[in-house]
Amino acid sequence: MLHLLRPATGSRFTRKRVARGNAGKGGTTAGRGTKGQQSRTGKGRSFGFEGGQTPLLRRQPKLGGFKRPRRVTYEPLALAVLEKRLEAGSYTLADLQGKRLIGTNRPIKLLGNSPVTKKFTLEVHATSKGARKVIESAGGKVTIVK
């Protein structure tokens, strides 16, 4: 019956009414102890206050460097990997992704100075001078795409 429902024993209790006089069992100091900063109204301490010691936030170094907001982070593609895993031929970005040489959606930069014997025609977003020189000396070509 709904009219017989009661909360579980011990789950409900009346709160202690402090600072309502000595008859209310919470009078005089109202549970704050005697004297001191903690006993006063307003408590007088800000967030992070450490008792007069220099707070952690003020002890931290403030000059941390700078991150360029429009910095481009390239995914490197090594010449040694091309030589080892691909046959000579022409490769676009989609082809390189299909061969699983590219793992992310970041722009691709061709890097390395290792010797290349195969003739590659590649499309990449950027290349180092050394990598371009090695590819072109093997008879290949590097095209920069945007």
C-alpha cells in the first residue's frame, strides 16, 4: 500500500541547526572551535591560499615559449621506405595512402638522403632539397601539390 511506504531506516535525518543558541546544541562557537582565522565570519582566505607561503600558482615559471597558431605539421615519408616497398612508377597521394605509406590526413613531406635506384614520379605537399635531388638524379620527378 502506498500510504504505508516509509524511507529506509537511517536514510533520513534532521540536520543539526548550529549557531541557534546554546539550547540548540550548536551555540557559542557553532562548531568552529575557539578563536583563529577559521572561526571568523567570511573565513578570509582566497582559493589557493597557503597560509602565507607563496602559492603554487605564483611559484610557477611564467615564460613558457610560444606555439605558432598556423604551424603546419607534416607527416614524413622517407626515401628508404619508397625504395623498399614500391615499384618504379607514378604515385599520387591517394596511391601512397592505398599502399599504406601514409597513416594520417596531415600533409606529406618527402625526406631523406638514402640512394634511390628506381624512377619515381611523386605527388607530395613538400620535399626536402636532398630528397628532391636524389629522386631527380635517379630520373624521377617530384610534383608539389597544395
